[in-house]
Amino acid sequence: MLIILDNAESILDPQGTNAREIYTVMEELSRFNNICICITSRISTTPPGCKRLDVPTLSMDAGCDTFYRIYDGDADRSDVVNRMLEQLDCHPLSIMLLATVAHQNKWDMSRLTREWEKRRTGMLQTHHSESLATTIELSLASPLFQELGPDARALLGIVAFFPQGVDENNLEWLFPTISNRTGIFDRFCILSLAHRSNGFITMLAPLRDYLSPHNPKTSPLLLATKTQYFTRMSVTDGQFDAAEGAASRAIDLLPETGEQFQVCRSHRTLGNIYESKGDTKKAIYHFEVALGIASPFNWHSLLFCLHYDLAWLFYRGGRFDDAQTHIERAKSRTASNAYRLGGAVELQARVWYDQHRLEEAKSEALHAVDVYEKLGAEKDVERCGQLLRDIGKKLSAPIAFDCELLKVFLLACIDSSL
């Protein structure tokens, strides 16, 4: 005998009505050798002794086959459909709903594309009251989810907001006000509202599109978490694409007024990302946008960083005049921060050096060494020392770099006829 319990999440919810009795019956049935029980459920909790199999999303080939069998078996394959299925993570239910809606309305590819661009997952609803929204809301209505408390829905929205999800190692500093944060995210995975991927709690694209807040002002927890995230966000270790998506989305969602500092920092983050990816043109664009936002507010620290960032980009691109302009403006924003002054002076030395203006380069490099030595920044002194050695070679007078003797030797060289 084969007994199939399809969509059994409601009766298998451990916090649901008669849950203990239902689990007892299941255990008793499983003891019979001539009975096989097959359960499908979004909840991963199952009666003891059951072998649990995770059902993956479809491959692209299988997703396309499914779509065209419902939409029109004779239709020519289209890259438009492929892109839609990729944006749906080849989620079976979403593919079925998309194809059904297109078939029932007799949409051609052009109309289907317009509807998708306009409504996204909001169009995934058939005339039979089946929809992606209904499926998700059923999970949210379960006792297992409801007992998580009032912050659970907002936390799901945060997972949806960040394209790569939330790093499990960051839960403590991202959500300091949520006491049972680890248990809540475990519960999201049990309910199949989220899943673990390479150390991140994330979710499938259709769920992400549905659950992501469309206006961050409606989610105070998202605003607080976003501030935490952008304060500590790293764009290293291959996370450039995820960081780029998060920063871009923040810019799109932030209001035009009242959040200028956050918008400015987001543009600077994007500039750093594109610089790291080697896209100089986009990096310069975002740094200059951030500069335009910061200038009226006279944010000294941020303005120094932006001028310094732009100076480096122009220097690397051989635009020395533009680099010098931003170096001078960066110097004017160093205030009492000697280390920043040293960085600006060192960069100016390198600009002079690459223009073969060696005496100016030597003077600026010595100035930078003086600043760094007073700060005890040995690595920076060593780096400037290498620059001075290079200058000495170009002047046909090699300089043997020694931190203690460097200044005495080079100060004597300034008045020589090198």
C-alpha cells in the first residue's frame, strides 16, 4: 500500500493542532512492512524513521521543457524565456505559474516580457486562485512561523533585501536587538523560506522578490540593519557582485532627501567595488556623484576620502592634472589627521615621479617620510623609501635606503648638483 500525503506541512507542523497524535499515527503506520508512506512538505521536519530528500530546483533544460509544454509546445525557444527562468532560479512552481498565465492570456513573447518587467512575481497567479503569494503566505501563517514573534517577517525581508543573503557569521552584530536570532534563522530553513548556501542564509529569487520591502521606511529593522551592514561591509574575498547589488539596491530604495549621507556612502562603496573590478569609468562616476552630494554638507572626512580616491584613479589613468587637482583638495580636508596628509603627499610625489619631475617628487617624498616617521608608520616609511631609491636611480645617484640615515643623506642631496 502506498500512502501519499501531498503538501502535508499543515498537519506535520510540530506546533500545530493534534501534532503529537498525527506523528504517533505516522510512526505506527511506518512499522508495517507492506505500507510505504510518501510525504511532500515545505517543512523539513518529518516523523522519525523517514528518509528525507531535498527536491532541488530544475535544470535550465528541464525548466524550459516545463514552460513550453504548458505555454505552447510548438513555440520556438526564446532567450527571453531563458532569462526569465534564470531570474526565477528555475523554481518549479514559479515556472508553472508563469507559463500558465502566459498560456491563458495568449500572450506572445513581447507581451510576456512587458508584463514580467512591470509586475515580476506579482504576475504569478492563475485563474484558479493558485499563486506564489498564496504558497508563501501559507508558510507564514503556520504555527511554527507565528511563534517566532513580530520580528520574523521583518527578518525575512532583510534576507530578501541582500542579494547574497545574510552571512551566518554576522548575525550577532547585524541583529543585536534580536535575542533568538540564530534559532529564528534555523526555523526559516526548516520552513523552506530560506536555505543555506556557502555560509549565507539566502532564499530563492521568487521568494526574495516577493518578501523584499519595497519601501525601507516601512521596516525600521531593515533601516537599522542596513546602517550596520554598510558600516562593516567588505568588498573582498570575491563578494564584489553581492556588494554591488546591495549598494545599488540601497541607492534605489533610499529617499531623495533625509538620507543623503547614506546615499553618498553607498555611491562611494560602488566606486570602490568598480575600482576593485577594474571598471575605472564606473568608479569615477560613482565617486563624483558622491562628491556632489557631500560637498554642500562639508563632510570633511568623507570629502578627503573621495578626493583621494579620485586622485588615485586619475593618477593610474595617466590624467596627472586631474590627479593633482584632487590631491590639493584632499590636502585641504586632512585637518588634524596627519596620516591622511602623509598619504596625499606621498601620492603627489608619485604623480611628479611619473611625470619625470624628479626634484618635486623627491621633495614630496621626503615630506611624506617626515610625516610617517613622526607617526611611527614603519611600513609607510619603507614604501616611501623605495620611491626615493627609484628617484635616486633616475637621478643617476642610487640611494641606499636606511630609515635612520635616510633623511640626513637626502637632505644633503637637495642642495647638491645631482
